[in-house]
Amino acid sequence: MKKIIRYAGIGLGILLIGVAGLLTFVKLGLPGASVGAAEAVKIQSTAAKIERGKYLANHVSVCMDCHSTRDWSLYSAPLVPNSLGKGGGRFGPEVGVPGEVYSRNITPAGLTGWTDGEVLRAITSGVSKDGRALFPIMPHPRYGHMDRNDAEAIVAYLRSLQPIQNQVPDAHLDFPLNFIVNTIPQKPAFEAMPDTTDEVALGRYLTNAAACGDCHTKAEQGKPVPGMDFAGGNPMASPMGPLQTPNITPDPETGIGRWTKDAFIARFKSYDLSKGYQPHKVNKGEMQTIMPWTMYAGMSERDLGAIYAYLKTVKPIKNKVVVFNPTAPAVAAK
């Protein structure tokens, strides 16, 4: 009996050592082992590259959405002037994050000491300068499938921003996510920008770059529900109350199946600040949206039309979504 107890104790000890070793590797060895060191690359900041990066960061991938300050008192929460890239946006349990994550300062003031390769790695692999894994509320798995030239253009644009001094708190993730997050970063798998004459391929590329599916696909425990791609129903939080993302599959009854391309484009363009759109004041009990319409409105009609063409090819899914429930409790903006 004593031998059995002794062997059981030895076995338990070996198991605990193994588990401890695995956790240590996941915490300290990853993500470096899966992604590797940042490239020693110097990105040429030409006027054309900066302009392309500006377009992507403000109107397609909308980096500036999370990394700037938004005015939640106005519909679609347009960006507050002079906050471009300063970071500090908080994402906590009210938006499904087990812990607290803050958008980083991505102006030159916040990227002091970062090499171009380190910024590129952060955007496309989700690894910070110091080797920490970045929480994928920034959809780096999507950005890792962009054209490398587009990813580099975003880096060039960030270097051109007005520096803003803004110290951002560190992220704190609950167990076990603080370990799991280290398994997410992967090396980028850059894909070539499709020929612009192939509208559907271009639309698929832009839909990925805009991470449309991340919001418009219902997720459970952080993973997309199989068979519900783009069908909406994903819970979101806004200061005026909980929202659910709409169905953007081509289902004719619950999605965009009856929309024309012109109507799809016009919906976005109707929020174009440069064309005179003025966001209305949103009062308590009225619908607000986290959809940055005023940013996507700056996308070209060609690119919006390509996204529409691609969405029309995805599987239609019948899923009626109540986008806003005015009786639900509001969530405070932070």
C-alpha cells in the first residue's frame, strides 16, 4: 500500500512538473517560438505609400476607430478632433473581454523606439515590441492575410501622424485567457492584392481587410459559430444599450438579398462627413451604433461595390436579428 501511495505521489509530481513546464512555455516561450523575431526592414515612406496607408487605416481596416477617441454623444460616434491614433480606448467585460484591454498609442510618440519591422509584426502577427502577445480585438489574424505592400503602407502612415503624448494602461487578462492569448499569434501569410477587374476577389480581400466577419458573425467563447458566417446576431455594447450586429448575408428576408449595389453603396456614402453629413445627437433610449459609418463612408465606390459583390456570393442564412433593444440596460462609455 505504501508503494502504491509513493508511486502515485511520484506520478502526480511528474504530472504537475509537466503542466508547470507547459504553462511556462506557453507564457514565456510563446509567441516568440511561433512568430519569431521582427524583420530588420526599413519601409520607404513615399507619398503614395503614406496616402494608401491613410486610406486603409481610416476607411477600410479603420485602425483609427479603436486607436482614437470617439464622440459617443453623436450617431456612429465620429472621431474627436486631434485624437488620431492616441489610443486609450478601454475594452472590458461589458464587450466580452475577460479582463481589460486598452488600445495602444500608435502615433510616433507611442511608437518611439519601435522599428518598422516591430510595427509590421504587431499589425500582422499580434506580437508587441517586447514579445508579448496582443489581444486579437485588433484582428491581426486578418491583417496577416493582407498584401504586404498594404500592411507596410499602414506602417508608413502611422509614422506620419502627429505625435500625441498619451500614456496608456497595460492590459490585464483573466486566467486562462492570459495563457491562451499567447497561442494566437502566427506568422503572416500575406496574400497578393487581387486584380481590380476581378470584383468578387477584390471584395473578398477588402472584406477580410475590414474584418467584416469578426463583427457580423456570432461568436461563442471567442470562436465563430460554425455555419453562421456574416449572419449577424453578435452581441455588442454601446453607451445607449446592447446591440446585435445585422445579418449581411444575401438572404432576401433577413439579410441584404434584396439590396441593390447602388443602395448598398449609397447607405455608406450617406454618412460621408466630407459631403456634408452631420451626425445627430443621440439621447438616452435612442439607438446608437458602434459601426463607424463616418469612417467607412470614405471608402471608394469601387471598393464598396466590390464588397457588395463578394457578400452576394456568400451562403444566404436566414437569421432575423433585433439590432437594438431600447429597454435593455445601457453600458457606460469608457
